[in-house]
Amino acid sequence: MKKNRDRSVNLNFWVTPEEQALIQEKMKTVGVTNMSAYLRKLAIDGYALRLDFPELHELLSLLRRYSNNLNQLTRRVHGTGRIYDADLEDLQQAQSRLMETTDGILAKLNSLT
């Protein structure tokens, strides 16, 4: 080891050949040729996110219910030729809940930046 080396701690980790190829491809994309510098920069300045949004599960549930209700209403209209104000109100309320949930998710995502 060089005596004048600033970095005296060696870190090692193992990757698969596929992971190595991905790392090298990303390095080419950003124009970096020194793997140590690239990995050090990512480890220090980069960040890893684990996004777990229960709101997304709620949104999917709302979307399923909304589309199911819309399909039922469509079948009824085709069968009877009538649509009722109460049905339209239910759809509007469901759509409002979808929009509120979506807005909440977008606000949470925006707070991550």
C-alpha cells in the first residue's frame, strides 16, 4: 500500500457477472471509467429507496370497485335503456375518492425529492 494514500480502508463485495455487466453499462452511460470512483460516489452520495405505499393498495382496491360498478351500470343501461341519478352520484363519489387517494400518493412521492 502507498504511504501517502488518503483512503486506507479497503471494502470488497461480490457480484454476479450479470450485475457486473449492469454496473459497467451504467458507468458507460454516465461516462465514468474508474469503477472505484463510481461505486464510491454512489455509496456516499446516492441513496436507495424502499417504497412501500399502503395508499397504492387502497388505490387499486378503489379502482377495482369503481370499474366493477361502472361495468354493472353499463350492463344495466344497455338492458333497460335507463340511468339513475343515484348511480351517477355513486360513480362521482367513487371518482372523488380515487382522485383524493391519487393526490395523496403524488404528494408523498413529491416529498421524496
